[in-house]
Amino acid sequence: NVIELELKESGQRLDQVIAAEVGELSRSRVQALIRDGHVSINGKKISETSTKTKEGMRCRIEIPDAAPLF
């Protein structure tokens, strides 16, 4: 799954904004996705969960398939 957002908020933490915009993802899940390299801003992968947003940023979130339990 891929989610694309155009951010409207400025100066907020990226993980907070994504969690608020995408209700199915918790903030801790968003933080893990960022740390694992599944989030990019304007085409550049980021790894810092505290990245500040700027209005007009294009955010792409790649949600990997769930790993099998066994």
C-alpha cells in the first residue's frame, strides 16, 4: 500500500501530522515506518521522526505487507 499526502500544516512534527491525516496508522506505527525508510518527502527518504513539516510538502508513505506470524 502507498499513501500520498500534500501537507497543509507547517512547523509540526511529521509523525504527528501523518498519524492525524491517516487514521488507520498510530503515531508509533508512523514513527517505525519513518525510521525504517518507508516515508519520503518530495522524493527524498527521511529517517527522522521529528522532521518539521512545511506547507506544500509531498509525503509518500509505503506500508509494507504484514510479516507472517509463522
